[in-house]
Amino acid sequence: MLDRYAAVRLESRSVKLYRSREIPNHWIGEDKHGALMLWPAEPGGWAKRTAYTGGKRHLEEVEPALARGTRWPGGGRAPKPRAPSGAVSTSFGLRVSPEERESWKQAARERKMTLSDWVRESLNTAVRLQRAKKS
């Protein structure tokens, strides 16, 4: 018989997430009982889960955060992270003048992007160009 603390320990254990080259565009992960499940790597994909019956040898363990947005209980509730590593995004503050902000918003609208995505892409492009100059 489980004591009440054992039940808490079982609930809080970390679940594992895997991917397989043999089953592209799908996640393989543990459910709350430790059984392996297979589901599409798409928003809400956990609702389409089925039991995974394949072998574990070819599975590659990955960060559980990569399955965010699929509604898998182990992936959290936030949107899918932007970092390929699965690291959670963090906020970054920047002081700008009203004129700068408005011109950036206009540039983002012209590219049909959010301001946040436009700034991120612009900064990442600047970093790539700077690194290319040094090479």
C-alpha cells in the first residue's frame, strides 16, 4: 500500500520525451503511468495519442519542453519554445523612443510579422552578419 507521500512522489517524477528518425513528425513520451505513447508533433497532438509498440533502442531522449503546445502533460502549458535545444524563452527589455518603436512596428507589419518576431529576426541576422565578417 502506498503512503500519501509515495503518491506525491509518483505524481512529481519527471516524464521522458523521445523522438525517432523512423517516425518523423511525432513524439514518443511517457504518460502519467510510465507507459510510452505516440502522438503527432502538432498543436493539440496529445489528443490523438496511441500506445507506442516499437522498440526503445532507436529512440533519442530529448528535452520535454520540445513538446510544449501538444498538450502532453510533461511538456508544460507554454507555447513551443523558440530555442532548438528546448530551452524556455526569457523576456528581454529594451528602452526605445516612440519614433523608433513606431518605425519598427511598421517594418514588422510590412513583413507580416509581430514586432517581437521582427526584432528577434533582425537581431539574429545582425549577429550572423557580424560573425561572417570575422571569419
